[in-house]
Amino acid sequence: MNPSSAARDSAVRRKAHYVDHVIQGSLLAALITLEILLVTASTWVMYRQLDSMIEENLYRVHLPEQAPMFLQLLQEASGILGMFVLINLLALGLAETIWSRYENAILADFMSLIAKTQALDFSSDEGLPQRHEVVTLTQAWRSGERQQLLALRAQLQALEDLVAKRSSPQELRLTIETMQRLLPSGK
């Protein structure tokens, strides 16, 4: 295998992409563990049922009133399979509930930050939990905007002071240019 095909193969490999690796990894591990336990338990229960069925039917050569062994096996297996499916559905429902609550909590934090931004409220965001990277990034962006607005406010105050002191046009122009650089469109 040449080096270029090895690099191409490594780029094509599937990778697990998690939205939030902490909770998704935990849920995945819990569901895998549950599946292993369910398969083990259902296999053990099926073994016990088959063992007792074979014991009951071992000497039934002349007892025609019992159902055929195939139907008994089918009935036992369908009961166990039904329980297996029911427990899986309950586990998936629980995992979906946990994921939805976690996701809704993140969205609530994010939407509160967006609402504050929409209202042009760039006050401090302290007290908001750091549940997810998107909330952290939004808080960091808001902090940068807050610093920019504070710097702009300081320059505006300096401009007012210069106008009140009747300063030279050169000083006024420098302050206005500084304000323009602080504005988002004034790079």
C-alpha cells in the first residue's frame, strides 16, 4: 500500500461525531450495557424455560392432550421476545427523555442570551451554567461585544469632553477615527 492510499483511507474512515460527547457517550454506553444484560437475561430465561419444557415433555409419548412442543416453544420465545422489545422501547424512551431535557436546557440558556442580545442588553452573563460549548461561545462573543461597546462609550465620552473644552479639530478627528475603528464596519 502506498502512502497516498493510506492517507486517503484514513480520511474516508467513519468517525463518531457527537453533538455533546459527555451525555451521548454516557447514553450510548448505558444502552450497550442494557443490551448485553438483556441478551444475557433472555438467553438464561429461555434456557430455563426450554429445560423445564423438555423435562415436562420427556415422557409424554402417550399424552395427546398437551399442545405440540413446537407451539410451546413458539409461545415461550414470543413472550421472551416481547419482554425484550418492551424493555428496549422503555430504555429508548428514557434515553430520549434524558436527551430532550438536556437539549432543552442548553437551548433555554442559549435563547436567553439571544433574547438579551436582541434587546441590546450586553450586561454580564454571570450565573449562567456552562452546559455546552455553544453557550460558552455565545458568552465569549457577548463579552467581546461588551468590551467593544465599553470602549466605544469611553471614546464617545472623550469626544463629548473635547467638544465641551472646544478642542482643536485635529483632536476631534482622532477621537472620531478611533470610534470608527471600534465600530464593526470600520475596520
